[in-house]
Amino acid sequence: MEKNLKQRVLQSIGNVHETAKGSQLAEDLFEKLDNDLNGLAKYFGISKIQAFLLANVFVLNYKGDTVDLNDLVNYFGCNPIRLLEFSDDFDVLYSKRLLLKHASRNRTKIIFRKNQFIVNEKIAEAILHNLPMPELEKKDFGNLVDLLEELDNLAKRREDREISACELLDRTKSIIETNLHLPFIRKINDLSLKTEDAYFYYQIVWHTVTGFEKSYLGFPSGSFFDRTSDWVGYVQKIIHDENTLVKQNLIEIEKADFFIDIKMKLSEYSLYLLKENGIALYLNK
């Protein structure tokens, strides 16, 4: 009897994972797995190398929790440098939202080492329900308000610990890059802000658009940090006018005796940009 989609995909994933164990990622490994990888690549819409990485993360997720570089290195029995050769392929998997990032269990901040990986749950659901690859592409918004609301929804998911700080920033970056057709987003993007600064700024903009002229310093900032010390450092730069949002005249700070009582508001320049894009917040400005 002919195998159904679910059986074909799961058997190929299982075979890829079992064959990869202790392989040291030798070149002939990919030749042995060519048929399985070819089928998986077609299903997921990615390259065979990317399908190999995704399949192994998929199985390791089901064996435990999130997967980091060390887990993969130990399973493959390879030098970490060998795995770093595929960093561009991991980036593609992130950009297509096939893999999601979580903050690492360790404290290192070195690139790639600091991330954990988890397969997008929509992929697992599709496979287990014998369905084609689901649509995971980035959202294209027709107006600024809808985009800001989506970022706020992400913030709420972060507050509820449904997503990690790392995923919050990745999703923010993805939404921004996909919506540069919106003049306001393009204008702010041209300032080359770091993703955390862009997220912080758009949260203040959303707070203002929904009726709050001023925001307390701590309200949007803590959610995009996993470590409290990082949040404290970020806040201190704002207090001392060292943050790029202050330097580039996007927000203004109202000093207070105690730092948590400090309030922020959009600058006149930000209000002008919003009005220029059809969002007027004051009758006489």
C-alpha cells in the first residue's frame, strides 16, 4: 500500500536523524541520505542541507526540549567549527520561520552559541495531520496601525512567556523588513536602529496612538531582555541620554527623582512623522 504524506515525511526525518548520529558530518553522509533529503527539501521548500538540519532539530525537540549548538555537536560527534559552516542555512530556516530561536541556557553571548532552536509548531501539526507544508511567510500590513498592533500582540505573548525575548526581537525584525513599503516604517528603518531600539520605539508609538501621551520608562523595556542586568543597562543609557532614540530625537525624557518614575513621550519630530503618515494626535500640532 502506498505510503501517505505523513508516513513518508516522518520516515525520512527518522532515517536522516538515525544516520546522522556520530557521523561527524562527513561529506559522504549527505550522499547516503540523498533520497530522504530530496523528499524533505521538496516538502519544506528548502535546500537539502537545510532539510538535514531541520530534521535533526525536529527529532531532538521531541526527545527533550529546545536544542542548542552543543546538543547538535554532541549528537553528530563533530567539531563545533564544522557545524558553523552551516550558519547561513540556519539563518534561512529562521527567516522562513521553520525554526524559532529561544535564549540559550548558558550565559555566553557569542553569536550562534547563544541561541536554542525549536521547530515551528505549525510544521509538526501539519505533518502529524497529514497536511501539506503550511504557509509561514511574513505578514505584509496595509497600514501602520495594524502593524503596531501586531507588535503589541507579540509583546503580550512575551509577557505571558509564550515566546522568548530572542524570538520577540526576531519577529520584530522580520515584520519591519517585510513592511518597508509603509513610509513611517521605512523612514525609521533608514535610521539604522538596533532591533531592540526599534521595538522599544514602536511600543512607545503604539502606547501614544492608543491614548497615552506619556509612558513610564520601564513599561516596554524589560520584555525584550532575558537577564535583568541587561534591562538595567538599557534603562541607564536612556537616563543618561546615551540611547540612540534620545540622540536621534525620537523620544523625550521627563526626569524624576527615582528612575522608575521617569516618563517618556514622542518627540515633536516623531509626532511630525506620524502626522505626515496620516496619524494626527493633536489638534494644533
